[in-house]
Amino acid sequence: MSHFQRIGLLGSLDVPEVKESLHKLEAFLRAQGREVVYEEQAASLVDWPIDKVLPIEQFPGAIDLGIVVGGDGSMLSACRKMAACGVPLLGINRGRLGFLTDISPDEIEERVWPVLQGEYKQTRRFLLETTVTRNGTEIGTGTAVNDIVMHPGMSVRMMTFELYVDGEFVYSQRSDGLIVSTPTGSTAYALSAGGPLLFPELDAMVVVPLNPHTLSSRPIVLHGGAKIEIRVSARNELHPLITCDGHNDVGTEPGDVITIKKHDNDILLIHPKDNNFYGVCRSKLGWGSRLGVKKASD
């Protein structure tokens, strides 16, 4: 029996390439006898008749698999919205890098078909959640798949803050900000800021300073259950912003406390069976490959 029968299609990029891949994907799925359900935003991108459209909140129980057409940003958005659904996600890459969207548009038939038959890998990724409090009152929250970033917005001046982990003081720092990243996000902004690559399924998070005003300040890898607390220094003259996956800015003031920890829900990503993290890094990051070198297991 086929593994996935009811397929939800998701997309948010309003570009011809996404529309083209949605059309190709829908035709392929229907030819394989699958039920196709469009998420509302994806449905708004197309100009052909659609049999079934549902809001994303109604996907649990209505679909077996969600397929996201777009770039990593589209996949991040889908992950945040569907974390509580328990529905696995597969990505068709119509963006640039495509760390999370594994399948290229010209490989839809040959690589989606094995997945539908149950031949795939899966990885479980955790999310982060943040809460900003002011004088003991919650003023903002957010959820992120990649990272939660404290940054100065348009200002070019440094900020001052204190970092605590599990209630223990770590350091006081002057810098352009701080990135708290999941393993999934270690290939994104955290990597650009000098952070390490984390294997996607590690139960860990990384804290990366942004241009710290000291050469001794380095990224720190923490266990996944750590509770991070950032206190905006009362001496700070800036009003730092807290951003989740590049969205949902929350403004802070001196004295505010930003708490970051693992979200209660995680997301299940589906990958073609030949997908592997090191191959993705070679492809996306331009790592060197050596012809004629056998695998360690050969």
C-alpha cells in the first residue's frame, strides 16, 4: 500500500516559478491517484480550478504529507505554522540555497514518487520560543525554526547586555547583538556570523555573538534543554529588536528580559533516501569534492 495518500500543497512566493512547480506537482500527484489539498495561501497563487482548499489549521487529520514549494523561507514559514499539526513536510526548492527544500523542480517525478511509496529519510527538528518581559509583564513572544536574534535595528552603535544560561551568569557583553540558533539554523545567519555547523538532529543550540567588542568572545554550544536569558543592560542607550527567523520584531528597552528555550512542539521533515547532510553542505556551501574517493564503508 502507498505510504502517503492525501497531500497538502503549500507555498508563499508569488512568482511564476512557484506556480509552475505547483501545477506540475499537482498533475503528477493526481496521476498517481493521490488526493490533493491546497493550503489557502498556496491556492491564492494559482489561476486554475482547485478541488479542495483548507486553512492550515485544518490540515491535521486532512492530509498525510505537506509539500512546500518555494525557498527555505517558505519552508520555515510552513514549519512555524504546522509545528503543532504533527504532519511531516517535504520541500521542492524554488529558492536559492535550499538547505531545507531538497528536491529540484526538474526532479519532481523521479524523487517524489519514492517518497510516496514510503522510501525516504526523516529528521525531527526542534523549534525555539522566546518571551520578552518588562517589569514582570510579558510584552512579546515568538517562535523560530532557525534562530532568534537580538540586533540594533538601523543603528550602528553597540549594545550592552548580560547572558544567563539555566540561571547562571555567563558574561556581560558589548556587541552588535546575539544569535541563538537551532541546529537547523546553524547553516543560516549563525554560520555567516562565524558560528559552527551543527548536525541537524543534535539536541543542542548555539549562541553566537555579533561583532563582539572583545576578541575573547566566541560562540557557545549549549544542550538543547538550556534556558537562555538575555537582560538588556540598564546602561544601554539602544532599544534592541528581537527577531524570529527574520520576522516578528519585538522592540525592547533597557531592563527588559528576553527568555529563549526549546518549543514544546517540533517538526518532522521528509527527505529523499539519498539525501545526507554532508552532501548538502558540499553542494550548498561549495565544499570541495574528490573524484574517485570511495566511502569509508566501501
